Amino acid sequence: MQYAFPLRNDSIVYNWYLDFCLWGHHCVGLEGVESALNYFTTAAYIIVRGSPSMQTFGHFQQSLEISQLLKTASTIAIVGLSPKDHRPSNMVCRYLISAGYTVYPINPGQDEVLGMKCYPALRALPFAIDIINIFRKSEEVLPIVEEALTLHPQPKAIWMQQGISNEEAAGLARNKGILVVMDRCIKIDHENFIR
């Protein structure tokens, strides 16, 4: 079977595209035509637009997972949300709200941020959360993830913002089947993959 994708003349990316096309045909048999079409659309979009961190097949696959996550998620808890307008967490929160997500601030030092009730910890949330977006130092991530794993239902994803990573915490979440994103900005990825 022949595939043509003339928008980029990059043999490595083209080979990735061929691999994803073959996997997409497999999806038709496993999950139906709609799943395969969603897959093809996302794969083609990422290939055309590219991704600054897309250096390996693993990064490519994660970009697809992130795109699907951002399309299906509706609730996001932001751990470490600052009340200061100029702080990255505050700017990201405002963007996510404007994009249609329901956001829950997590900050034990605040009662309210951006007019929303602020919760002292994840376990205080009375709502199910799709994504836990973390704005804390890398060394402070582990207890946050450990707390997240006690939630019922568990979140779909743990997202550590740009500049934040913790492999031990990531391993715990992945072992529970939770998608982990590290050292990436959820605002930038939403702008690239969704808008």
C-alpha cells in the first residue's frame, strides 16, 4: 500500500507517518472507523505542525496521547495556583478557563483565587478530576502524586509543568495506569494541538 504525505520532506518523520498509518489501519479492526479517523487526524496534524520536543518515537506517541487527553478532559486541578496575575500558574489557569475547562485551585495558603474557591489539598476536592496540573518544585511533586493516587476516581493524567519533573512520582502514577506528562506547558500544548 502506498502513502503520500508531501507537506514535509523529512525521511524520519515520513517513516513515522508510515508506521502510524499502519497502526491506524489496525485501529479500524480493533476499535472502529471513528477511532482510526481520530488517530489519523491527530497524527497528521502533529506531523504538519511539528513539536519542539518531538525527537523520538516516544515523544511522538506522547504528543498523540496529550492531544487526546486535552480533547476529552473537562476538569483540571491546579496545584500551586498563585493569586498573582503575573505568575505562570495564574496565566495558565486563566487560559484554561477561557478554553472551556473547569478549574479547581489547590493552594493551602489561599481561600480564593480568580474568584474561585481554593482547596487546601487534592483530597479536599469533592469532584472527580481529569488532570492534575502541578506548579511546584520537582522535589515537592512526589507527595502530591501520592495523594492523587488516593483519589476515587483516580485522575486521567498527572501533568508537571514546564521545568518540573520527578521520575519517582511519574513511575508511581504510570504503575496505576495514569498518563504522566513532565516538563511541558499545558497551555502551549493546548494551543498547538487543539486551537
